[in-house]
Amino acid sequence: MAGREGRTDEAQRPSAAPLRARAAGRVEALRLGAQGKASLWRGLLAASAQDSRLDADRLEALLRRAEQQIRTMDALHARIATALLFPVTGQEPASTATAGTSSSR
């Protein structure tokens, strides 16, 4: 098999892209669930002004938690997307990673 002598182990390994793509889909589904919860808590929070059975403090805490979950899912999705787009290093090329970076961050 003369044509295969120069191949590296990496070239022979199956791509992890399908697994990452499925992971991205799962993270998107979880984010959608957290968005639904946040919408529910916002609606109940608005109704709590009219209904004393609804604990506004508890609803605000639940809303904050759902919003944190959304931020977490966004961060996970960004990591997965970066790994899909730049599979070798998992990082953007240096020429684009520093574009728009300022010292005030």
C-alpha cells in the first residue's frame, strides 16, 4: 500500500465533528428550555403584583437562575462552535483572534 505510507495517525482518525455537531444541538435544546423557563418566571413575576399566592422574591431568584443557565449554554455553544470551525487547535487563527481586541476589556 504505497499510497498510505505518508499518512499521519490524525489523518486516519475519524472526525469528531459529528459528535460536536450533536453536542451543539443538545446545548441549543437546553438553551431553549432555559429560555422557556425564563419566560414563565417573567410572566408569573408580572402576575405576582396581582396575586398574593405568588412569591415575587422566589420568582426573581428563579428568573436569575434561568438567565444564568442561558449564559452558560451560550458559552458552551461558543466553545463547541469554535471546536467545529477550528478543529485542529480549538482556537481561532491568531490573525482573527486578536482582531477587535482592545486593552479596555
